[in-house]
Amino acid sequence: MPGSIARISKDKIGGSRRRDKNEGKMKKTMYRPALAGALLIVCLLGAAAAQRSPDTEPTAVLNFLIVKEENGKPVRNAAVIMHPVNANGKQSRGGLELKTDLDGKTSFDGIPYGKLRVQVLAHGFQTFGEDYDIDRAKMDLTIKLKRPQGQYSIYQDHPDEKKDDKKDSKAPPPDPNAKPQ
């Protein structure tokens, strides 16, 4: 019995040595494709970075200041939404939304030159919208938001409007003594 135990352990040791040699070959064959893949990715990223040159497409920095029209105080947490506009005046899909800080300011770097539609939304104010032509490297835009106007009703008096005199616009009443013709 004792001899058989020794043989089993020697076989196991010999077998493990063979596995170590095979594992080393397997590791080498596994590392080579992974290394080649990593080098390929680095080369492709380098080529992509070389194609995108800042000289080909100029970009601008836009600084927004959003204030109240009545007193010039800043409007905080207003949404500034920007959409590129094509030559036909239609806005492109997608866009970018910014939020103003406590001072009513926000900015973005990297807007391409061309037409840009800017919309500003803030709680308690009318929605602002206008198209701008981005043609300089740095542009400062100040936008004044108005409070919403009252709803128009035909049942209320409107002193600013001219009233038609109903008596003058009507034809004279028919003469009850007149004979029919």
C-alpha cells in the first residue's frame, strides 16, 4: 500500500508539470491576439483624432445672460435650449439644453459656426425664441424675459381698443308710416 500511494503522487506531480508547460503556451497564444487587438484600437483612435482637426470646423463660445425685462434681475434655473438650423430654416434633430445659475448665466464652448435657434424656458415667464447667426469665436447674448400677459376676453372692457359706435353704423330704422312699394 505505501508504494502505491507514492506512485500516485509522482504521477500527479508529473502531470502538473506537463500542464504548466501547456499553460505557458496557451497564455502566449492568448496574449498575442489581445495585444494585436489593443494595438489596432490605439491605431484607429489615433487615425480618428487626426481626421478631426479644429481648423476644419471653427467653433464658438456662447455666453448667455438671462434677466427679467422689468427690472434686469437674473433669472435662475432657466432652460436654454439650442438647436442648429439648416439653410432652409428648419431646425435639426437633437440639440443641447443648459440651465442658468443663480446669476442667470450659462455658457457653452464648441458651438459650430452657422445659424442657431435659441429657446429659453423659465417658470413664470413667456417662452423666448430667436435664431442667431454664429459668426465669431466668442458671443455674449443677453436675453430679457417677459412676464406672461393676461388672457384676452371679449367680456372684459379693453380701453386701448377703438370701439365702433353702434348707433352710427346701423341704418336708420324704417318709417312705420311708409307705404310698401
